Amino acid sequence: MLPGFDPRPWGTLDLSPIYPNHQFAEKIGEAWLTGDDCKVANAPFAGKTLSQLSEQHQRDLVGDAARDAKRFPLLAKFLFPHEKLSVQVHPDDEQALRVGQPWGKTECWYVAHAKPGSQIALGLMPGATAAQFEVAIRENRAEELLNWLDVHAGDMIYVAGGTVHTLGPGSVIVEIQQQSDTTYRLYDYGRGRELHLKNGMAAVKEQTASGKVIRPGPVQVHGSKNRHELLVAAPYFVVDRFEAKEAFELSTRDDWGRSSAQILVATEGCGVMEAAGAEPVTLAKGDAVVVPARLETFGVRPQWTLEFLRAYVPGKKLPEPETRI
């Protein structure tokens, strides 16, 4: 996939350590990797968008675990916060349907890099109510009622729809989410951008399953030198992490036999993705590769070492993950 670089007032001109050789004239906040309008880089579909390919190829691309055969199910992106993001909320599925959207926006954040002191805000402080939070917004003190958490490289954060949240500066985040761009801005530190208090406050939940995901440690892949760790298993996505030092194979089918497109996002190193009947595809730091569901199996061949995340839609309805605040 070709990354789409999106300017944001809270972004930065320097996208290191993911894209150290890119130069920009305006602050970049996000690098979109698998959005509806993101384009394929390599033949035979070079220049086509994921929305075009999903309409054309349907289950062959997205798999039978996806809810909608004609829409790519997951959006992956890098976030580069250099200043605080606006305080915002995304609707869950139920609230999204009320305003005419097909689904909500539950997401997760993998902290790829973090400077000392990096923080996020996730949910309201214990005991705070949505009504108190709305008053605090109007009195320009919304930050006082947010639950701030320190974050470190390797953390996985689950952000359920309906959770008030924001990112502070100093980290680089890989975000995996439902394919939706419905965001309600609740507070923006006086930067003058439009707020969405009516729909936003209607979407706010005082209690959610959001938090740092509690997960098991790394395991060996096929008894080799490779390491594999499940980062989060949730209703809309499964995300795991691989450190590969030698070649191995993966499947587009999960433990329940359902197929899903696989999104691979490289955070360090370089490697090659291989599948029968297809040209090899390079996966290097900052790249994303989409593996169509119909391929069944594909190979990963690192060049020295490759660290990457894999995201896909689970084949059965999973519970929300165990988290801590």
C-alpha cells in the first residue's frame, strides 16, 4: 500500500523513527495505510483504491469474517502526535446507527515508540460523570476530568467506542480500527476548530472496557528463532506482533476456519512477502501489505530481522479484552 500522509495541527515535520527520509512542508499527524481511498503500490492493481478492489473482488479480498463483503473492514495508520490531539470520542455501533453510519469506531493503539513522560488520556476520572465533563468543556477545563496514563513502547491500548480520549506528544502509535472516520471533537484547547458537542456527548459512555491490554508474553513460532505475541483479541480485530529472523508461513484462515484479509505493518527491519502465483512484495519499516483472504497461505522471509504487526477480523464474535487503567 502507498501511505497517505495527512496534515494535522498537532503533527510534526519529522516522522522519525518510522519515515526518517521523508521531507514535508506542513505538519503531518497521520500516515493512512489501509483506508478506503488508500492506493495499491504494486502491479497488477497499482493505483487502485481499497474501496474499488473491495467492490470488485468482495470476499476474495476481505474474507468471509468481514461484516460487509464490499468494504475493506479495518483501517491501519501511524500517528505522530507532536502536540496534544483534541479530546474526542467515537460512537459505538449502536450510536453510529442512530446517526446513519453503518458501524462505529472501536480502535486499538500499539505504542511503537515513546519518549519518557509520554501520556494518553483514556476515559473520565473515576467518579466523574458525563454531565460534569460537559460542564468542564464549557468552562475550558476538560483536561481536569480526564484519566491520564503513562505509556511506554510495546504497550497495547484498547479504545472502545464511546470512550473519551486523546493522545499527548512524544509517542509513535500504530492504530488499528473499524473502517470509519466518525470522530466527534469535544475539546481542542482553544485552537478554534469546530466542536461536535451534541453528537459527541450523546456518544460518551462513562464506563467502557478501554485500557491497557493485559496479555500473555511472547511465544516461539514453529519452534524457530521467531517470536510471536498476541497483542489484543477483540470483537472487531485481532492484532499480533512478530519478530522474524527466519522464514515462516502464515494463513489467512484463523482458528475457527474463517478467512480474513491480513494487514501487515512493519515497525522495524525489512522482509519479503511471498505467495504462490504472485510476485514477491517487500515489507520494510513504515510499509503496510494487504494479503487477500483467498490466498490461504503466504510466506514471510525476513532480510536479517523483520518486526511487524498483523491485523485481521476474527472469525467469531470475541469478547472485549481484559484491560487495566
